Amino acid sequence: MRAKVLLPIVSVIIIAGAILWAYPRWMGPSPLILSGTIEARDVQVGSLVGGRIMAVHVDEGASVVAGQRLVTLEPDLLDIQIQEQRAQIDQARAHLALQLAGPRPEEKARVRVDWQNAESERQRLEALLKKGVVAQEEYDQEADEEGRGHRAEPLRQKDWAVQEEA
């Protein structure tokens, strides 16, 4: 009797184990099905110059290669910017040419007269100081103001004199 009861129970356990073992292999691997959105890495695209976009040559999300034209900018603003840059270059070249040419005779004469006026004023104040008409403080103050205004120009005048002699 024991064998009659045990045989069906063992048979059911073996059949159930075989089914559990064979079922996943019989059905095959199930594909992974998910819902959602996959986003790619964002790339920042920029331009060396600013301006308004005249035409867009590629669609959003399209694959592009290096050197491919993406957009065309309106040339009006770019042309103006190029003209401004050329004008600045021309201005710098003109300034350089002036510096290389040195001072004009009119500038030399004006600086020479300014220096002579400042020197005569200093000598006048010095004479008044010796006579006691002007205080030392006033003389120093005037000499200071004259020195600040004309100190560099006598040096330039000497440089010009050397250039003229050479």
C-alpha cells in the first residue's frame, strides 16, 4: 500500500520538476519590452560670429559631418562688421605712420613756445622769490604745476633737436 501511494506522488513531483525545467527552454528568451524615451547626448553648436540666420540647411536630429554647412547667416551685418574691422586696421596703420614720421614742424614750434613760456614764468617767479615778493610755498606750487604740465615736453624738445641734427 505504501508503494501505491508513494509512486503517484513521486511521479507527480518528477513530472512537475521536468515541466518547470523544460518550460523556460521551450518558450525561449523573452525580449525585454520597455516604454519611454531614449535621449542622445546634447551637443552645443556655436558660431564665431553673430548674426541673423538666413537659411537652415539641416533638420533637427539629422546626422551631420564635420565641415557640413548647417546655417547661412545674413551677410548684411557681417559685411558691416568686416568694414568696421578694416577701418580699425586702417586707423591703426595711419597712427603708426604718424608715430614713425615723428612730430610735424608746427607741433615742434608749439611745444618749443610752451616750454619757453613756462621757463620764463619760472624765472620771473624765481626773481620775485629772491626779492621776497612771492613766498617759497607759492613758488614751489607754481613750479610744481608748471612741471606737471610741461615736464615731458622739454625732454621731447631735446629729442627733436637731436633728431633734427642727425
